[in-house]
Amino acid sequence: MKTIKSMLLVAAIAFSSVLAANTNPNDAEPATTTESNVITQEVGKLLKNPSFLVDDDITANVTLTINKNNEIVVLSVDSEDESLEDYIKARLNYNELPSTVKSGEITFIVPVRLQAELD
């Protein structure tokens, strides 16, 4: 009898946890996804046409946030190429976004790839 009661309790707990789980992650934070898309597009626009020759593909992860004036603030650039880090910071820091982003204390990680220029 104890075994049956234990099994019913386990089944009830498992069933209730499945019902409580959110299976659609887009419903949890729809504004954050939209804000991320706006930020990614703006970063792409600002980093077009580098002022230096790109021989090989270069990648970096840029960690940034948005301040109260709706401006991009670069927190860090994860790259081995120091000239790329300087270029990204110079192009992105304190550029205003075209639409208002209510990010608060959220940090965004944007992957950046500069492709090699063909002759």
C-alpha cells in the first residue's frame, strides 16, 4: 500500500511540474528578443566598412549594455586582435540607437565577424 501511495505522489509531482513548465521561450521575454534584434542590426550598420584592410576573417564577442540616454556602451571585446578591439570600441561607444530600448541593467553579447576583403 505504501508503494502505491508513493508512486501516486511521484506521478502527481511529475505531472504538476510538466504543467507549470513554459514550453515557449518567446512568451517569457518578447521585448528582450526584439531589443536584441534592434541592437544586433545597429551594431552591424555601425561596423560596416572598416578603415583597415581585413586579410583573414576576424571574430569577436562584444559585451555591451544600453545606458539611460539610449546609447551603446561597450563593456568588453573578446578578441585576440587588439586593433579590432579598438575599432569596435571607437565605432560603437556612445552611439545612440534609432529606437528606444528599455534594457535596464541587461547586458547583451553580440557576436561580430569581419570577413576578409577580396581583391
